[in-house]
Amino acid sequence: MKLIIAYIQPHMLNEVKQELYKAEVYKISITNAMGCGQQKGYTEHYRGVEIEVNLLKKVRLEIAVNDKFVQPTIDAIIKGARSGDIGDGKIFILPIEECIRIRTGETGSPAIG
């Protein structure tokens, strides 16, 4: 069991969701996030004052999957989120020690679904 965390551009969310559905990955959590990486932000002018915006809007996806779905999930995220430009995002893969479905009390891989 793995937890896949991905940070992507907000405008790529629909494409990523469509690719995940094609890979038969339906259970995802989505959170709005802010951060910056290599692109380091940008500057803009507001009422004559220059402002440096170094925290950019991102979307955080969290997907818990069984081992056989790890690579298809990663491939789907990359296919949906890649534009080839700086700021496309990052994917992190973490081991899950245990999973428990609250409704039924199931544990382990069956609890992820």
C-alpha cells in the first residue's frame, strides 16, 4: 500500500482526473495549496507598488493505492499534468503502514478498495 501525493497546476486538475479515471483510480482527495519551486514566483504592480508574489497556487492530490495501482496512478498523473514547462509539479510516494475502513472495520489492502 502506498500514499501518492502530487502537487500540480490548478488548471491541469481536470486532465489529471480524466487520466486517473481511465486508469481506474477513482478515490482521490484534493486540497488547494500554495508554494513555489524553480519558477520562484513573479512580480506585479499594485497601485504603483511592486509586489513579489513567490507563493503560487497549486493543487495537492492524495491517493492511497494498493501496490498494483502505484505505477498506473503515477503514469496517469504525469500524462495529465505534464506541459513541459517549469512548475508542472512533483509526485511523492510514501509507504502506508496500515489502513482501516471506519464503516466496516476492514484493515489493510481491502480497506483501500
